[in-house]
Amino acid sequence: MRKKLIYFLAIFIALFSSFAFAPKDSLQTSKTIVSQLKQKGYPVSPFKDTLFYVYNKVGSFSAENRANAITEKIRKLYEDSFFQEDSISVVPSDISQDILYKNDFVIMSILDVDAKAENQTVSYIAKRNLNLIKKAVVYQNENNSLLPKRLGYTALLILIIGIILYFAGKVFNRVKLHILKNSDRYFKGFTYNNIKILSPQKQQSLLMRLYSFVKGITLVLIVYLSLPLLFSIFPATEAYTTTLLRWILTPAKLAVMGFVDFLPSFVTIVVIVFIFKYGIKIIRFFFDEIKKENIKIDGFYSDWAMPTFNIIRFLLLAFMVVIIFPYLPGSDSPIFKGVSVFVGILFSLGSSNAIANMVAGLVITYMRPFKIGDFIKIGDVSGEVIEKTALVTRIRTPKFEDITIPNATVLSSTSTNYSSNTKHVNNGLLIHTTVSIGYDVPWVAIHKALIAAALKTEMTEKTPSPFVLQTSLDDFYVSYQINVYTKEPTKQPLIYSSLHQNIQDSFNEAGIEIMSPHYSALRDGNTTTIPESYLNKEYETPAFNIKNKK
């Protein structure tokens, strides 16, 4: 009320003076004084006491807004823990004189209208306001300095962070100790379809590595997230607060928003995978029944069931990937497409042999030249088939050597299957060996000795009976081939060994010398090659009688 009374009294005195004592040509000056007195000033009071007033607006920036802005800037000078009094100066410009701090922080600008409002010059008001601002900030720093408080807050915050890190480490160590003490209960390995993927020790090792990673990330995040609080204490480092938070929050926001945007596509992918998964299960059930011969299809063998199913499953999975591909995040990006093309080129260049073997394996499957368990011969390798894969065929020789042969080599080579007829033909596999005897020995005696040796051989069939073929009539000898049936093709080395032993015994018992006629002609009276133990016995053959006594 008192201020209003003084205000109106001043207006009255000014009006009275203007009209009573001034000449007529000073009427305009009186009006200017009245307009100045009518202007309302807005105080700049950053520390309760008013430093000066702002009377005029600048553009759309009202006088009140200017006063408030200047007040806040002066407070920022006070909050600067490293405030330098000499860094405040007046810098003239084209339309105003600016009060700056460190030549880049504009505290306020004094215009001509500000000078006219106080009936002073622009330079005078700028210097006056500069001194007032300096004195106010210096006084507040000397009497109410925030530096000790800020240092105290910093020390307290560091102490709190240290305590949090200490207790976080304690919690992690207790968790680790609990896991190690109960490792037998928590770590039992991981198996899938009777395949041991992880042993208990490997599972524990992987979990400990994951534990160490989580512990490190947690401790780093605690320290990192406390840095914005530390930086916010001092105005000089307050700007880094937003930067540090942005480094974490911006990627996190992008990840969350990307996941939210991906959710519709993710649901579509889940539905597609669900349909194909159970569709493959239905197809597998059908082929399992064919394999078990519960379902029979003319011209489609049971051993074709699983290879055909694997082909269909591969095609279905490839088709599923083609359908899912457009729904994957980033599938339209040039980088994704470039990497896809690059991987495709590498696969094409590096897998030519593998693809050739896969195609050959597919052809071999449908040719059915042999099955697992058959005794076969491929090139110079003979043995039992123990494994057939899409790329290779593995054979175990009678010497228990596992030999891996690429399917492309199998397809391009001649293969002999010794087991194919032993399961479907009653007679079995016909094995044979040849001996050459001179013309001086009757063929009937040789036939009898060979058949007797074949009948004594183990793992051979007595019915049909063994038989002898005379395969050639050479210059000095006749070739006799003994043929005997067996249903044990995988035991051929043992059968041949036994047959050869029995042939030796039978010929020695019959007094027939298994020796080249060339050697007999050049023997020059040396004794026969028949063992001495057989010469003490009497032998009779259908063609002649031999009596040898020592």
C-alpha cells in the first residue's frame, strides 16, 4: 500500500512540475517521464536481495521472463565451484552491450531501451550491473560456499557405492559357495535322445563362467549408474550426467522398442514353426510304419523309409526357413542380404565335394547295393558295412580296421556284396579255391580229396554238396576248383584258412603231392614233399594203391 502511495505521489509531482514550471515545448518531455514512471520493473534477485530491475521486453521475450532468465544465470555462476571473478566482462555488440562469463556464457544484454527506461547510458547500466553481479556472487561464495557441501556429498556417495559393491560381492560369493557345495544336486549333465551333450563337470564349468560374467556386469553397472549421481553434484560435470545415461538408455530403449515392434512377427514365426514341427512328426509316424513294414507300398522298400523321410524333412525345413526369412528383423537391410549372398558363395565353393558325396549317398540308398551288416568288397577293400551316412560309407575289415570311403568313390567303383544272397537263397554264398596238379595224378582221386576237405571245413554247408570244377588244362598241370556253400560271408578269411588246411591234410592222406610239375621234373631223385608222418601209413585211392613204409 505504501509503495502504491509513493508511486502515485511521484506521478502527481511530475505532472505538476511539467505543467507549472516547464515551457510549452517541454510538454513532450513530461509525457516521456510519465510513461517511464508508468513502466513496471521486474526485480533480478538471485539471493533474496534485489540487484536491479528489468523494464523492457525484447521481441516476444517479456520483461518478466528476462528478469527470471538473468536470475537463473546468476545462480549458475554461484553454483560453479570454480567461479572466477575476473572472467566476467562487458563485451559490446552491434545493438547491445553483453555481460559475459568466460566469453561464452551470456548473462544478460543491455539495450538502448533499457538505458532510456532508467534515463542513463547503456555503458553506465552495463558496468553497474556487472559490478552488482560480481559483488553478489563473491559475497555468496564467501559466506555460503557450496564446495564443502559438494565435497561432502561426493565422499558420502562414494562411501555408499563402496558399501553396495562390498555387499553385492558378498552376495555373489555366497551364491557361488552354495552352488559348489551342492554341485552333485545341481549338475547332473545334459542328455538329449540318449546323447550325452554335457557332462556334469562341463555343465558346472559353463555355469561358473556365466556366473562370473553376470557378476562382472552387475558390478560394472553399479559403478556406471552411480557416475551420473557423482557428476550431477558439480555443475562443471553436470552435463556428462545426461551423456552417460544416454549411452545406456538409448540402446536399451532401441532394443525394447525393437522387440515390441518384432512381437507380431515373432508370433507369426512361432505359429509357422509349430505347424511345420507337428507336420514333420505326422510324416515321421507314416515312414516309421513303413520301416516296421506295418504299411507296405509296392515298389517301395522298407529300408528306403528313413532316407526318404530325411529328404522330405530337409525340404520342409528349407521351405520353412524361406517362409520365416521375411519376418526376421533386418532381413530387408543391405548388410543382411550381402552377408547372405557371401555365405551362400562360400558354401557353394567349399562344399562341392560334400554335395557330390551327398548326391552319391542318395543314389546309393535307392540303388540298394548293400545294407548295414553286409560283407562287401569295394575296390581292394573287403569288410562288413558298419555305417552309412549321407557323405561316407564305413567298412570294418576282418582285421578290425575301420575304413571310411566317400560315397562318390563308392558310386564310381565296382562293389561286390557277399551277403545279399545268404538271407534269401537257401544255398548261400559259394566260395572257391583252386589247386593245380600234374597229369600223372588221376582226376577222380583229386576230386575225392577236395570234396573230403570241403566237407571237413567249418562254417560251410553240407547240402548242397561241394563240387569240383576243372577250370583249365595247362601244359604241365590241370586246375581243379573246389566250390563249397556257406551262410557266413563275414567269416570268409577263417573259412578259406580252414579249407586250405583241410586240402593239405586230405591230399597228404591220399598220397597226392601238391607240387608244381616243374619242380617234380627237376627234383633229381629227392624225396617227395609229403610230410614224413603221412609216409608211414598206407593210402588207397580209387585209381591206384600206394604203400609206403619207412
